[in-house]
Amino acid sequence: MTISNDSTIADAEDRASAHFRDAMSLVPSAVHILATDGPAGLGGLTASAVVSISDTPPTLLVSISQTSGSVHVFRENGVFSVNVLSGRDATLAEVFAGRTGVRGAARFDHGAWRLQPPRPPILRSAVAAFECRLTETRLIATHHVMIGAVTSAHIFAGGEEGLCYVRRQFKSV
Ligand SMILES: Cc1cc2nc3c(=O)[nH]c(=O)nc-3n(C[C@H](O)[C@H](O)[C@H](O)COP(=O)(O)O)c2cc1C
């Protein structure tokens, strides 16, 4: 049997990606829902790829897969919110991760949302929420990395446990 160099390289890349995902599954991460509203409509997804970049001025980074059905909605609206989930919202995280089959704007039928277009939706049951104006987007590998200038920060339930994802499971911490 002949194995071409191309398929050998592709197999090695697949193995490296799977190994990377396995290693990353051991890293506990906070769970958020990214949400947007405006001229392009409502969009939202569960996300762990959220980083605080600076407090002066307050700036967040989020990363959305180019395969996400809502990435163009985020880009067109130019605003988004980062909703930090409480330990009680694991079921909502499943909905916004597409695991219950609910897609698009219908996801907002679940959860206690404050809709306020053209500002982004805010989840009332979040521990904290940040409203952002999209200032920069860059495609890196498979993801659109988006920089958000924080326009409002809300503290809703600072004393409550947060939702964490580790070993491919939700945990309240
Ligand atoms: C805990 C967790 C974290 C996730 N983090 C991200 C993320 O940071 N970026 C991303 O693009 N997708 C992430 N996802 C996957 C999206 O939530 C999922 O693909 C969602 O269905 C995308 O929305 P769409 O159906 O509108 O494409 C995550 C899923 C889970 C369960």
C-alpha cells in the first residue's frame, strides 16, 4: 500500500489537534454566553474563549469559530455582550452551545434576557455582564478573534457561584 506524503501530514495534524483538545480539556475555564442584537438581528453562543486584555480602557477579547452560524451577525451588528454564567445556568449553556437543537434567535426564548436593541442583550441571571463595541476582528486559524471596547459593566450576583467547564463537564465553582 502506498501512503502519500499529503495524507501522512494530514493524519499527523489531526492527531496533534486531538491531542491539543485533550490537553485543553484539563484547563478549567469560565463559561459565558456571547450575545448580539441590532440591524442584523439576534445572535448568541456559549463561549469559553474570553480574555480580559486591559482595564484602561476596559477591553475584552472573544474568539468565535468561522463555522458559527452567528459570526456574521456579530460582525454586522458591531456590538456584543459577554455574559458570565452562574452555576445555575448549565442548561442555558447547553442551549446556546447548540446541544438541544435550538438555533439562531430562538435561543433567546430560553433564559431571562433583557433585550435592548441596538444595544446587546443582557442575561439577568448572569454573575456579571459586559457590553462591548466591536473595534477589531482578525481571522486566526479557524476563529474570528474579536476585540471589544467595554461600554458598560454590570455586576448582578457577585456572591453567586460561577459556571466552569473542565474535563468536558460543567461544574459550579
Ligand atoms: C463550554 C463551551 C465553550 C465553548 N466555547 C466556544 C468559544 O469560545 N468559541 C466558539 O466559537 N465556540 C465555542 N463553543 C461552541 C459553541 O457554543 C457552539 O458551536 C454553538 O452552537 C455555536 O453557535 P451556532 O450554532 O450559532 O454556530 C463552546 C461550547 C461549549 C460547550
